[in-house]
Amino acid sequence: MSYTAWILITGSLVGISCGLVGVLLILRKMAMMADAISHTVLLGIVSAYLISSSLDGGSMLIGAMLAGLLTAWLVQWFESTGIHSDAAIGVVFTTLFAIGVILISTSVGNVHLDVNHALMGEISFIPWNTVDVPIAGSIPQATLLLMIITLLVIVVIALFYKEWKVTTFDPALAASLGIPVLLMHYVFMTLVSVTTVAAFDAVGAIMVVAMLITPAAAANLWTDKLITMFILSAAFGAFASCVGYGLAIWLDTSISGSMAFATGILFAISYLFGPKHGQLSKWFYKPGEI
Amino acid sequence: MTALTVKNLSSAYQKKIVLDSLTFSIEEGTLTGVVGPNGAGKSTMIKAILGLQPKMTGSIEFFNGKLKKLTNHLGYVPQRGAVDWDFPTNVLDVVTMGLYGQIGWFQYPGKKHRQLAFEALEKVNMAEYANRQISQLSGGQQQRVFLARALVQDADLYFMDEPFAGVDAKTEKTIIAVLKELKSKGKTVLVVHHDLQTVPAYFDHVLLLNKQLIAYGPTNETFTKSFLKKTYGGEIHWMGSDQFVESL
């Protein structure tokens, strides 16, 4: 497959996986948590490297999962002792991220890991680092990882669809129905962590937040149905990735930056023209009419 | 049979005690109004009983501990403000959520479940709103959706947190009808309630709470001027009409 095709596929997979996870992030009002985890997975990746001295997908995923869970657990713990939620998130993620940065620049030194790459990603390198898999042949390593994670995200959301819905809408009811609300919370945090780390190589820690939040926020403006919101958000994410890539080639600029910018444009359009909650629709329809 | 036994229940937010060693037991088939001033710990008590709020001390027993699994036996109607009404879903879907405990893992709600949910909506006069987006409901309508969801749960013991707060007359009538129906089916219901005037008309038992348990028992023995004064301290005003107390 051509170089451009691999980049478009990789970008679309980032858009789909982040778009799906993003819907739950938005509805659970945890957008800030995505920001936090996208940074702290850096610590997970560096620690995994220090322990296993390899940069393969498996150890990176485990490291990221543990870092994500540590972040979620620490924030929860600080909150329970009376620290405000936003302050707890701010303190925890900057501290863990800082530890990651210190470890990178001291002990890991001249390895492939560098702060700039981790923050910004570099999707244009992805097609060159391939692995051979049966049937499919030679495919880029990062794309393979994204395929697995996207599939995982779809399966976990679909299998526990009603549990996600009720724990998000009304956790107290969910608890009284016997659904393990706290366990679901940590499963979700794990999902955010692995999605972030899979998208890391392509778009980096900062732009992954845009991919997680913006398509879902835009989808929320188009529909009042949860399932439609999931589908729209994934589609918006994939579409923005492809448009962003085209934009980057045209303007000869940062690919991950253009992708994030494209999600922003999509959101702006939705904000103005979204049929359900868009600003313009409020002029055309009276409340209750749609 | 005893539906609920609470022994020595205490709970705190940070280090501030909000519930101070409550002990009481509630008979099956009773309709109890939970009454007390703001900050008395009424909602906290319900949450602590349901395990939604950590307790410092105490034990809770449902139906003499005879239930192997509590799921599907406890129904909870939270305060309306406890959920985000902009959540992308419709009325029928919210009511169907009451059945999720019975549907089982990896299964989706089907036609049968939606039918049950629709019947519950009919009971609270909300059937015509089944496909309405929940953000487009009035406060009273939201409350009736929650009631329908509680009905569809078909639990044995219900906890309702201020269902009457800020609702219209139609909704109030519906809630009363639902409470009567639940009682006639032998269900046990605990309702956090604010309006003292209506307590004797709505409830056969009263639980007076102000961090500590002031009194619990049949309404005519418990809902008396002296117990109420003890509950509300100096805060209570009789607004010139104490007949509703004396008429008991």
C-alpha cells in the first residue's frame, strides 16, 4: 500500500478510537482527565522502557495502562480527602509528567524517546517502521497497534453498552442495580490510557486531547441519541484526520497540528449549524419543535 | 417481616459528622416519611444505607438478611438534580434503565423490556412523552420519569429523595397514586419529605432526623409537636395553624 494510504488509515484509526472514547469522556464530564492521562502516559512509557529496555508495543501499553490507572487513582484519592477535583487533576498530572520528563532527559538519554516527539508525534515516520503479520503482510507497527486498540475499544463499548450508559447517566441508580460503578470507572480510565498511547506515535500527547474531546463535543451538537453520537464522533474523528493531512500537505506544515485544527473547524461548523443544539438552529426552531 | 434494620449507623463528610449512630428498623409494607431540617442528613442516610456514601460505623440489614442478592430488590429515586438532563437519550430509554439489573451482562434491552417501560410510563401519565428527549421535560415530568423507572424496577424496598420538591399539582397527584399502589402491593417505601403540612396525609410512619434519630414510629404517635420541636429546634414556625398537629 502507498505511503499516503498508510498515513490516512493510521489517522482514521486515531480518529475512530479517540472519537469513541471521547463520547464517554464528554458525557462523564471528564475532559480534563483526558488531558491528564495523555501526559502521564509519558511516565508510563519511560518507566516501561527503563524496566524492559525495549520500545515494543506490549510493554509500552502496560506502562501506559499503569500510569493511567495511577493518575485516576491518585486524583480519586485526593478528591476523597477534600481537594477540589480540578486542583487534584492539575497537581497529579503535572507532577507525574514532570517525573517522566526528568527520567527521559537523564537516564534514557539518547534513545528514540524524546520530549518533542512525545508531545507532538510524527505520523510521517509511521509507514517506515513496519512489521510482518500473517495474511496482511507488511504493515506499519503503529498502525497495527491502533487496529488492535480500536477493535478493543469497539468491543468493550459494545459489550457493556447499557452499563456504560447507566453508569454515565445515573451512577447512583447503577449502583443500586448492582452494577460495579467504580470498577467501570477504572476500566474506562484504562481504555483512555491505552487509546492515548496507541495514538501517541501518530499525533503526540497534546494533539491526542484534541482527537479525544473535539469530535465528541461536535457530535453532541448534532444528535440526541447516544448510539448516533458514538457513530458521528468516530466519523468526525476519521474525517478530520484525513482533511488535516490534506491541509498539512497543502500548507507544508505539521500533520498532527493540522489534524487537531481540522477537528476544531468541524466543531465550529457544528456549533453554528448543528440541528439540535447549534446556535443558528435556535433562531429557526422554537424549543420543543424538534 | 422487617424490611430494613439499621444499627448504629454513622457517617461523615471529611471530619464533620452528618449521621450520628442511627438505630431503627422498618416493617415491611410501610410508607415512611423521612423528615428533618436542611442539613439533617436525610439524603446522606439514604445514600449510606444504599452504600453510595461511605459509613464510619454501623450495619445495614435488608429483609432480615434473607436476600442472597440485593440487586433487583432495592429501588432508588434520586433527587432530580442528581443527573444531567442533557444526556443524549429519551424518556422511554431512561425508564428502561430500571430494568438493566434484570437484563444481565452482555445483553441488550429488547421489545419486552421496552413494553414494560411503556406500561410504567402509562401509570404516571407520561406515555405520550415516551420518545421525547429528556432535556425537553418540565421538572414535574422529569420526576414522573424517575417514578416510572422505579415502578419498572419492581423492587421490594424503595428509597425516594424528595420526589415532591418543586413539582406541579398533576405530578403530586401522580406521586401519591404511585405511593398508594406500591403500598397496596406490600412494598416498603422511604420518602425524604419537606412539606410538613402533608406528612399525616401521605405517610403512615414518620422518621424524624436531625443528625441523630429523634423519633421513628406510626405517624399519629411520632408526628407530634414536641418531637417536631426537638427535630427542628428553634427553627420551626407554626404559621398560625397548628391544627394539623393537634388534629392527629
